[in-house]
Amino acid sequence: MTNVKLNRDILLQSLRGYEEANRFIEAERRARLAQMTDDEARTLFDGLNQGIEELNAEEKTRLAAFRLEHHLIVRQAMLRLAQAKGYEPTF
């Protein structure tokens, strides 16, 4: 039974460490992005999109469905945020 508790404690400690590291990494990322030039941003964007043209039809369909789902989720979140701030929908 001691091993189970020890493993649980180690897991919790590891998760707290990852959480702290993620906060630090995210702060560094925000600082880096805030200072990024337009050319650096374009290079990063191009790198992230590299290979999209090489997708087959099935992969493009799956990507389109994912993008649509993501846009709808963001739209709903923005609508809820606007309503919470007192704005009325215009559609």
C-alpha cells in the first residue's frame, strides 16, 4: 500500500512541476511573440502550414471539418462573452 501512496505523491509532485514549467514557458512565449517582427511571424506561419498542399482528399476533408468545428466553438465563445458584457446579437 505504501508504493501506491508514494506513486500518487510522485505523480502529484510531477504534475505541479509541469504546471509551473508550463506557466514559465507560456510567459516566455508571450514575450517572444510580442517582440516578433512581421517577417518572423510570416516565417512561423509558413512553417506551421508547410505540407498542407500535400494532403490527400480525405485528409483535406478531415481538416476542413476540424476547422469548421473550431470556428463554431470560437464563435459561440465570443457570443457568450459579448452577451456577458451586455451586447445583443445582431443576427
